[in-house]
Amino acid sequence: MSGGLGHQWKYKNLTVVFLGIILAIVLSQIEAFHTFLLHLNGLGYLGAFIAGIFFVSTFTVATSVLVLLTLAETLSPIEIGLIAGLGAVVGDVLIFHFIKDNLAKEINDIYKHLDKKRHLKKLFHSNYFNWMLPVIGAVIIASPLPDELGVSLMGMSKLSTFKFIVLSYVLNSIGLFLIVSASVIIKP
């Protein structure tokens, strides 16, 4: 046998993503986890930061929004947007680095096996596609939709980590501010 475990485990990052999805699904079904998230509102600014981290995930976004809306009763929407935006950046950067550095290579390897005539490669390497990845990703990150897809699209582009952090912070902060502001305005 040659090589170590890392050499034998060809798609370890895809496996981690799959296991992470399973973990998120399991956590979303555990009442104690929901209770923990809902008690974040008692932590004030720290709760807003932690809720921001959970805001970027498909499985925790709804509970995160509930925490942020509860915090809006005592904190200003601007404060929540800025602080929860920092938390969202932490979550997004973890996803971004994972995708930018490793996962895209594994997905590319799978595409090579599935797309023998390289149709997808031509599409992914076109100037139009390279321009659209970060734009579509930015729209998704700024929206109330969970960030995984948007971060994935930005991670597959040639965007630097610094530019990604700045974009993620601005987009998430604006999105969170708008969500919290809308709830404050709509409240009877």
C-alpha cells in the first residue's frame, strides 16, 4: 500500500460537506438546539453576533432570524445589522475558504469524469460566466436566502479573500438591517 490516508480518500472535502449537511439536518431536528438559538436574544450584542453566524446556513437561518427579530425589540436595526453582519462574515469565510481552496478542485475532478467533451469547462471558463459568478453570489448573500450557494459561486470565482470579506460584510449587514427594519416597521 502506498501513500497515507489523505491520498486514498479522494473526495474528502465533498464527504465533509455531505457530513456537515447531515449534521445540520440532525441539529435542526433537536429541540435543545432550537432552544439554545432562541436564548441567544438574552445575550444582546453577543447574541446578535452568534445569530449572524447561524444566519448563513440553510438549516439555521429561520431560527437566526427569530433571534434577530427578538433582539430588535431592545437593539437598533443598525446595531443588529452591523454586529450580526460580522457574525455572518465569520460563517461565510469558513464556507468561502473551504470551497475556494479544496471543494472546487474535487467538483472539477468529478466534472472531468462526467463531461468528457468538456462542455461545462468551456462554459465555466467563459468571460461571461466568470463575470456572473460573483454578481449572482452577491445577490444571494444580500438576500434573505441562506448564503451557501452565493458563497459557493463567489468561491469558485477568482475573488480574493479580502474582497470577499468586505463584500460579505457589506451585503450581509445591509440584508440583516433590511430584514430587522422591515419587522420593526411592520409590527403593529
